[in-house]
Amino acid sequence: MDREDTAWLDRLAGPEGTALLDRLASTDRSGSAALRLGTALRREHDAGLVADAMALAELRDRAAAKFTRPERMWFTRDGLEQASSEVIARHRAARYDGRGPLADLCCGIGGDLLALAAGHEVTGVDLDPVHLWMAERNVAVHGGRARTVRTDVRSADLSGLDGVFVDPARRTSGGRMRTGDSEPPLDWCLDLTRRVDAVGIKAAPGIDHATVPADWEIEFLALGRELKEAAVWSPALATARTRATVLDTDGTAHALAGSPDPADGDTGIPITAPGGWLLDPNGAVTRAGLVSELARRTGTARIDPRIAFLTGDDEPEPTPFARVLRVIDSRPWDQKRLPRLLRDLDVGAVDVRRRGLAGDVDALVRKLRGRGSRRATVVMTRVDDRPWGLVCTDPERPGPATPARGSG
């Protein structure tokens, strides 16, 4: 479906295509049923139209994980994969509250455009006519309106605008670019402040802090426990150097902001051996360099100056910024003795978390799976620069309580 001519889209959006899409939406298309359905539909409709409709119907099914109204939206495979979820897009759009006209550069299928259009006059700019066709209609599906312009974003007219959001491409037809590379490059995006003061840039979560000027903000965004992406905000929109934002599925945002931990590890947070509880910080927190800030907020300590686990003897309050685990065993890492230890602890199913130690997590999970009644998380890490292992249970998954053991 990634064709430059939009005539096929006009046909798919016409009466015959609409009726076909409605039929597909209410018909079983799983497994072999899809093959039988396609064969039947090609007896009634043009084969090309059927293929396009079935491809779009599949993408709409997948888009339900990102959008609230996917059943009427328009997608290409690449466009859907590269689009931010609606929850993240709406959170980012709030940065522009109180601003006047905006532009969404490299708008794609309109994932961010639809959020920006909810409260602003906005123009979507892209070089792909198919994505522009889709973006305009996807905004309308969500009750908004957007102007679209087909041009290279480097040539876009930004006069009269009060803010810009840009999502530079990090993929080519040959696949994903190298980490840190994009088109347009980050330096070009940063330089947009010469023309518009309020600039937001979508970035990969692996962005190097050093590539972003010190007076800009880097925000790392997670949906629940899953780190999704980053955003870079110009001084006119920034409120901190780094921010970790954890979003609930309903859009509720939890923010942890501050200055990232210094490179020399001198954070002022005490370093102690693992106690009865372990905090496993969200990926947004670790990428933002705010592990020590989280320690201060939760009254916990670090187990090692270079490892992003926190610990305490008292049960911490639940926090959106970390998974809280109860430690039932703590000792130097000994993989050979670990299966027997887990049997003694009545552990069956295991998860493995690894920070600071090398190892094949998937292979270890298979090897450690037992018949016990308790589910546990095995933590591979370092304590005082020594390989260390912890066995933990999750209070969200109740199980028998066992006192934490020492390192004997």
C-alpha cells in the first residue's frame, strides 16, 4: 500500500471501498478464514481493491493498540509502525497549550497531528502524498481539522507560526538508521529555534544526552513499564534538564524531573547491600539519569554506584517509577547452585532481570523453570562491584512470605 499515487485511496474511500471495509470489519478474518474471505470477495470486487481493503483492515486491527478510533483511520504499514500512540501524542501536545498556530513537520499518517489539532490551528508537512492524504482524514476522524502541505520540511514556510513539532525519519527503505542518525538530522531540528522559539523533537529513547544543548529538556516517555520514545524540548518549552514521564493507559502522566546523575557517580545517595526490598526503576527513569532522584523521593539507597537498582529494609510506597520487589534471597551470584536454591524456595516460574552482568536471559529462564508454587524474579546484578544474585517476589502477585536470607 506504499504507493505515491493516491487514486487507489480515493477509490478505497468511495462507496464501494467503504462498503467493503465495513464488511471486513464485521467478518472473521483470522487464520484460514482470511483466505476464504479474500477468495469470495474477489468474485464480487476488483482484486486490487480487495487486496487494499484487506491490508487496511489488518492495519486497523493492529492500530487498536495505539489509537482510540482505529476503525475509521487510514494507515500504511510503515506509517503505523512509526506513529506514536495517541496517549503519548496527546501528552506531548499539551506542551503547546496557550500557543498559536503550529506546524507538524514530517507528520506521517498524523499520529501527532491529530493531537495538536485538538486545540490549535495546525499544518502538517510531509513529502509523502499518501501519508498526507491519510493524515488529513485521520485528524478529521478525531474531530479536528488540519491543513496539509506537500514539501520537503527543509523548505517549509514557518512564518507566522508559534510552535513546531518535528518527527525526523529514523528509517530508510533499507531499514533502521544507525542510533543517533535521522533525516533531517538532529542538528537541523535543533536549529529550528532560529525561526520559531517553541520546538519539540521526537527522538529515539537511546538518544545521547550530550547531543542535546544544556538548556534544552530531554523527556523519556514510557507507557506503563515499557519505555517507548523520547522528546526534546527547546528552552521556550523546557522546565528541567531531564524528565521521566510514565503514562497510564488513560493518559494520566506521572513525571519525575531533575538533573541527571553525574558521570563520576557521586550522587550523595548511600550505597548499601541489598535489604528486604528492591526497586527496579522504569526505563524512562534510567534513561533520564534520575535513579538517584528516585532514591531521594522513596528514601531508598543504591546497591552499587553504577547499577540502577535501589534498596531498603522497609516496604516502599508503590510508585509508578519503579517495580517494587520483595527480596527473599540475596547472595553472591552462583548460577550452578541457583536451580537448587529455587527448588528450596518453592519457585516454579521465573522472570530474570539483568543489570551489570552478562548472560543469556532467555536461556536462563528456560533452565530455571521449575515445579514450585511460587513465581519469582531472579536478579543478576553487581553489589560493590561483585557479581550478585537476588531472588524476589512481586507483591502484585501474592505468594507465601519468606524472610530475606543473607549472603552465606
